[in-house]
Amino acid sequence: MQGIELSVLNHHAVPLCAVSWIYNFLNEFWTKGRSKSLSHSGSGNETSETKSFRASRSDRLFQRIYQQADTGIAITDWLGVFQECNPAYCALLGYTEEELRTVDFASLVHPDDREVNLAQVRRLQAGEISSFDIENRYVHKNGAPVWVHKFVSVLPGENGEPAHLIALVTNTTGRHHTEQMLRASEAKLRLALDASDAGTWSWDARTNQTQWDERCGSMYGISGETPRYETWVACIHPEDRPRVLARINEVRNTPGDDRWNVEFRTIRPDGTVIWMHAVGRAARDAEGQLLSLSGINVDITERKQVEEALRVVTAELRHTLHTAATGLTHCSRDLRYLSANPAYAEWMGLPLEQIIGRPIVEVIGQAAFEIKRPHIERVLSGERVEYEDELPIRGELKCTQVVYTPDRDGAGNVIGWVGSITDISERKRIEEELKAANAFLDAIFENIPLMLFIKESQSLRFIRLNRISEDLLGWPNETLKGKNAYDFWPKEQAEFFIKKDRETLNRGSEVDIPEEPILTRYRGVRTLHTKKVPILDAAGNPVYLLGISEDITERKRFEKEQQFLADVSVALSTSLEYEQTLANLARLVVHDFADWSAVDVMDEEGQLSRLKVASADPDQAALCAVLEQLPPDPIGISLI
């Protein structure tokens, strides 16, 4: 190493006058030899004792400065080999003076700073400069970096030629650490300001000068230079300005009241109104007079809008709670009423002041409380509870529908519950009446001697059929429910049923079907007289289809038989010729009862003769004529 240095302490470089004095003193002392150099000084009239005294005193002064100085002092030869190091220099690096005499000076400088140091030393040795000062790091004996400020210069020999290098070195590690912490703090502050979109500002109360950063200016809609105090005041909303100025006067005139925390509106040049939250501190002189205010501004317009919306919602909610017909309560974990609405108070028959704050058991009574207790235990365990029960309230049994919802704190712990209580006594009464009415209608529906069925209006699937329908069709209700006509009857028959269903729904009125055949599961084809009726909703739209059918099969058979007998009577009465009468009878039989009919006559002698053959099919007339010519079958006659 080829250089020696001077450092600074406590954030300040060694003053130039001090450096010059220390350097000149050491230069003179080193160059001329300590006592030797001083022995030639003084006036020619001094005695040898006086000169000896002066030399001794100078040597003591040098030793005091050299040994006790906080500044490290090191002297090397021209090649950088340590010659002398004072205690401060040794302590700075952790080496003894003897150890330093064996250490390469360059190795003491941090690798990252070494080349810069050596470059300056080379310039010094080349005579380009007479001294230099620099800040860099040393490497302590324990390996730790040590920041120093160094002043390095040349010490000439007795003949004036450069012979040694002297360095004055001061430890600045503490200062660098403080600066590093300050930079980190400033970075954190800037990060916080950026994250919060805050702008910084200051106001000098003595000069009325204001300062703010670009972000603060953008909040006010003002770019460029910071405006004067009066311009800032003019930006404040007229309704808020008196309050803000009054607060400024309070801070100005009240020593110790140094906190600035104000919310106010400002009007931008384009007319936009925004909300500001200003937070800061006051600075005062020794007499407590206000010097300045400084702080940050945050645009809280969005927050204020949310607060206003929340205020409106809260007001509406409060109004809703107080006008709701449902009783609402808020209860604590120690089983007391925290709040209740007027509907609950009315249901209890008590004023609100006799409910809020009191234990639940005192308000509703022990009997009602014991009914509620299991449900309360469940909600306090964190469960949402719904139940219906009858409660004895002030001598009256009331049917209630209750919902309990747990109330939790920020940590999720159950601290109480919110209750919704609805008096359903009237509803229960109506339900019982409706149940009785439904039971009566069910009895009618099931026992009426007609086939009744109900279909859904869109899909025309069966919803319900009565017992008569089950007996007639041959399928149970559960089999028919959810199915339509195509699931049980031939396509042609099913299409007829569906057609009549649609006709009824489209007309919106009853459709009468005098006769319709239907194929049953066990009883063959039956004839029904059906009426179909649409069931409409309040808007007049069909919701269901009601079918009412009467099995008229037997009646139709009876009517047919009666008609046949009447026709026979007429046929018998129209001719006295028995053969003609019997031929007419054969035609009547195939018309109403059979496909074929043959009339054979036996005379008095027991001889058979065929009188007439008739067929229901007119196309079989030729065959009938052939059959009439055939002799009768005696066996068939005898069986008859």
C-alpha cells in the first residue's frame, strides 16, 4: 500500500484548519526530528536550559496529540510500509502497531474500494497532487467492514524530498449506518405515501409560503409551482373554509396543540369537489410560536361516498327495523337484550325500555325461557337455528316462528345472536282450518261416485286421480301420476283425449264430451260421459285441467236393449205374416247384438226350414242368400 489517510468523526469531515495544523505540526516534527528540530528554534539569546525545556515541552505536546487523538494517524515509508501508527489507528483496524508493520497496506482496504485508493496514491507518488482525501472501507482484523474518511499527504525528508506518507483517518461507520437507515426510512416513507396515494405539503407560518409535492398538487388539480397560502385557502369549499381556518388559528395560538388532523372539501379548477384528509404536525420555536405545519394529504372522496351510501343504507335499515312487522332482537352471550324493535315490544306487550338491557328470563318468564333454552344453547355454539313453538307470554299461549343467527366478533367468536320472531298464531289457525277444509274436499274427491282426475296444463300429465278412477281404469294412483295418455292408451284414443284437453285449455271454459270410449286394463272398453274444466290462476291463465267422467256403459247397454225391444214390437206389429216378421227380427238382431243371424222354423211335423239369414255387413248379402238355401242343422237347433 502506498498512502496514508485522514478521516472524519460524527458526520463531519475534519475541519481544514485542523487538518492543516495537525499536518503541519506532524510534518515539522517528523521532518526535523522531534527534539532536534525544536532545538534549533527560538532566539539566539536563549540559554541551553531554555532550549532544552522548549524541546521537552514540544515532545510532550506531540506525544499527547499522537497518543490521545481520536483521529487515527499512520506514517508509512515511500513504499507503504508502516513506520508509526497511533493507538486510534490501531483500534480502528484491530491490529497492534507491531502487526501493522508486517501487513501489506493495500490488503487493509476493502476490495471494492482498493483500486480507487491505489490510483490516488500513484498520483501522489508521481507528484501530480500533493494530497487527497477520500471515503472508503477498511477491512477490520475480524473481517468486518469499517467506513473511514482519510486525508493522505506527503511528508518530506530533511532535504525536502518526498520520503514518507502520512494519513489521518476517522471512523465514519456510525454515520454511514445512520445514513443507510435514513435512506431506508425515506424509502419506506415513500412506499407508504405511494401505497396510500398521499401527497406531502408544508406551510411556513412566518412567510405564508407553501410547498407540496406533485401528487398533492394533482389532488387540487393544480400543476406547476406550489401556489401561495391564499390560493390554497381559496381552494377550500366555502362551507368548510371557516372550520379549517379556525383550526389553523387554534394551532397557531395554542402551544402544545401541535396535531393537525382535518377533513375538508376542496374545489378543483374544473369544478370537481373532492374530500381531503390532512394529517400533520406543527413546529414551534423555543417560545412556543408557530413556525410551520407539515404533513400529508389523502384523497378520501371515495371513502366519503361509501360512508354516505352506508349512512343512507343504515338509515333505511333503521327505518325498516322500526317499521317491520316481524319482531327483531339482538341478545348477548350473557343472555340479555341488547336491542329490540317496536314490533317485538308490541308482541311482548311491554315498552322497549322494559326490554333492552334486561335478562331474557325476566322479560319472557321462566316457562317460556325453558322452552327457548335448548335453541339458545345451539345458536351460542355457532349454529343457525330455526324452529316453531308455542310460548306462554304474559298469560297467553302464542305460536311463534323463530330464527336465530350467531353474532360473531372479529376473531370469529360467538358473542351473542340476532333473533327474528314472528307470531304465527293466526297462520296456525288458518292452517288448521285449511287442513280441515282440505280433508273435507279430499273426502268428497275420493268418495264421489264419479271418475275425477287432475292434469298439469302444460305437459297434460296426471297429478291426481280419485279411487273411482283407479277402480275403473285398473291402475293405482301412483302408477298414473306423472304420466300422460300416450303411456296407457292406443295412439288414436290418446290423441282424442289430448285434443279435447287442449280444446278445453284454449277455450278457457268447460268442454262437454257426451260419449267417449276408453280401453281399461281389466274391464275392456267402457263408455264415458266426460266434462273437462280448466282451472285458472289469478291472471286467468290455465294451471290445471279437471276431468269429471261418468261410466255410462251399462246405461248405454240398457238403452240399447230398450230400443231393441221397441223396434221388435214395431216389427211384430207391422205384419201379420210371421215369416216376414221373423225376417225383420233377424235384421234387428244383427243391427244391435250380433254380426250374423239365422232364423230357422220348425213345422208341426218337426221339419226344419230356413227362413232368413242376415249379416251386419251389407257386403255379405250374396253369402246370406247362399246360406238361406242350405238346410238347417238339427244338432245346432237342438242345442239352442
